[in-house]
Amino acid sequence: MGAHRRAGAGARPSCWGGRAPSPPVPGRPAPYARTAAPHRRHPPRPRPARPRGHPGDRADRPRRRVERADRPRHRRGAPRADPGHPGAGSATAAPDLAVVSAGVEAVAETARAAQEAQSRAAGALLRAVRAQGVAERDIRTEGLSLVPVHNYQDGAARLTGYQAAQTFSVTVRDIGRTGEVIQAITDATGDAGRVHGVAFDVSDRTALRARAREAAYGNAHAKALQYARLSGRSLGRLVSVTEGASGGPYPYPAPADIADGGAGVPVAPGEIRDTVTVTAVYELE
């Protein structure tokens, strides 16, 4: 705490930490000089010396070494793992089946009439595809609907009838008869028939995926060899292989001489391509 003294004979000089007193002015009281307070009132007490071996002695505490278990120490000259090299590979195959998306649609003034017309057309479609040799397990209903039809005029909606529809997926395992099946559907259903599309595929994708995976790994291995040679190192053991998101088999355009031109609607099966990506990590020695 600071103390104040009236300037005069008893004032402390500035070297003591205070301010030099101002000269007295006649008719005014003498100014005060502010002195600096000492940092501590009392000197710090010395700590008693503890004998060696005291529980709190830092020198006697056991030294504990902490290391990360998930990061082993690297020895000088030991092989190092490279960051990994991505590889991509693809394989193609001729499709052996076709999936035809077809359906029927009918419109009538009443819901009952629309549903009955749709049922007659759907029955004709099913009889047609069965006559083409399509098995029951390869015919599946994908959608069924019955909705009102409105005519909007001058901001007002007027009910004009009802629309009934049903869609099917038909799997043709004899791919050479795909055009005949489509033609049979359109002949049997007439104006109510609808063909939404056809997709070609392979029944067993295991062999196609295996060849694509082999091509992807070969590409990654070739990249790792090249980078090891460029860095003046040699390729060591394989550390890990990770397969990334792979593109499923999808239709791929084929040469014109492979196109199917059988009876019925002409279709082009093309080829099915599968793509795989992998990342291979090797040690560099």
C-alpha cells in the first residue's frame, strides 16, 4: 500500500521510488509525494531442505516412457510403406439375358370400366409372354395404379374419367428371342400396350467381377513398380489392398456385327462392362 508524506524535509527522494517534490508555491499547501509500495511486506520464508528419498523428491520419481502403440518406431534402414497406389480395371462380357419393362394402360369413364379394360389387356400380355417360353419366375408385376383423370379449364378441374395401369418386368433368358417377345406383347395388347424399355445383363456376375478385379490389381501393381524404380527403391511386400466403390455391370455399345437382328422388334444387346478400383500399399526397400 502506498503512503503519502507531505513534501518538505521528511519527503523521500525520487531514488527511493517516489516522485521528486515540487517547489512550494506561496499561498498553497505543499504538494504530496507518492512513494512506491514494496512488492512484499516480508521476505519469503526459506523452504526446509528435504532429505533425498522423500516421496515428493522429483529425482526419485520413476521415469515413465509413453509411446504410441499404433505407430511403431522406425529403425534406420528399415523398409517404409508407400502411401498406396490406386488402380482401375474393367472387363466386358456378352449379355445372356434381357429384362423387358412393359405394361398396359386403359382409360374409361368409370373406375370399374377402366379396371376391367386394364385386366383384359394385362391377361393378354401374360398369355403372350408365356407362349414365348418365358417362365413364371421371370414375370413380375412392378406397379399397379388406378387414378382419376381431370380436365383443367379456366382454373377449375373437371373429372373426365379414370386411368388404370399395370407394369411388368419380363426376363428373357434366351436373349435371341428378345425381339420376338416384345413383338408378341405389342400384338397381344394393341393400343393398351406400353413398352417402357429393355435392359441387358449377365446372369452370373462373379466371373466378370473377378476379371475386372484382376485387371485393377495389375494396374495398381504396375504403378507401384514404376514409382519404386523412379525413386531408386525396390518394391517390398504387400501391406494392404483396399477395394473401392465399383461400378456395377452396365450396358456397353458393341460393334454392329454383334447386334441381334432376329424376328420381331430388332434390338442390340451390346456388351456388359464391369469396373473395379483398388488401392495397393507396398513397402519400399
